[in-house]
Amino acid sequence: MANAFDPYREALVVETQTVWPDAYDDWEESDRERLSEKLHAAPQQAADLDYVRMHTGFCRQITVTAADVERLN
């Protein structure tokens, strides 16, 4: 289950990761990067957001959803 946006953990984010479902395998890498940048620029709007604990802070992990793609394209 995805976490809600958390300002405390957000301040400790040291890495980001975007998880792409198989449905987007045919997308060009440049299109994926563009959408990924938009998602991580406004993580509070992401439909599936998770914070993964690391030794140095958190990794913000966003799994791309159809709702995200529709909103940002």
C-alpha cells in the first residue's frame, strides 16, 4: 500500500526512483524521463507514492499509474 505524502520524510529524501508498469514498456526513454521529472517535481500529487528507508535517509519511489499519465500528458 502506498504512503501519503509526508513532509518530514520528504525533507530526508536522498534518492528518487520511478517504477514503470509493463504497460509502458513501449514508451521512448525520453518520454519516460520527462514524465518521471514531472512526477517527482510534485510528489504530493502522485497516485502511488512510497518512501523506502535507507541508511542515509529515504528513497522516494513513485509507481506510475494511468491517472498520473493522464494528468501530466
